[in-house]
Amino acid sequence: MTIVEMLEQSGILTFFGIGVVFAFLIIMVIIISAAGNAFRAADSDKVVADKLAAEKAVYGSSPVTTNSAPIIAAITAAVGAYRKSGN
């Protein structure tokens, strides 16, 4: 085996090795991204449910209900009166 043949073989093995590592890294990135998206989707449902439960614990029910229209009107009138007074 001559030096040229050994260099050819080592070049082929080098590029093959680099290709295998590169392919493995691409597959690993795809798997990790898919797992991250799955966990994020599952976690977002839990976060929304936890937020609603916390709001219900604080307010007794959801923060905006059909019964809160008079309260919203009173707050709007108070803010308008405050702005007109110039303070």
C-alpha cells in the first residue's frame, strides 16, 4: 500500500466519520426540538389551568363576569372624574 492509497483511504474515512457525526447531531437536534415542543404544549395547558385556579381562589370566581358591569362603570366614572379634576 503506497502513501497515496493510504491518504485516499484516510480522507474517505475522515469524511465518512464527519458525515456520521453531523447526521447524528442533526437527528439529535430534531428529537430535542420535538420533545421541547411536546413538553411546552403540555406545560402551557397546565399553566392556564393553574392561572384560572389561582384567579378563582383570589376572586371567588373568574375576574370578569356578567355581574361586574356596574363595577366597571363605577371605576370608569371615577377615573374620568379624577382626570377632569386636573390632579
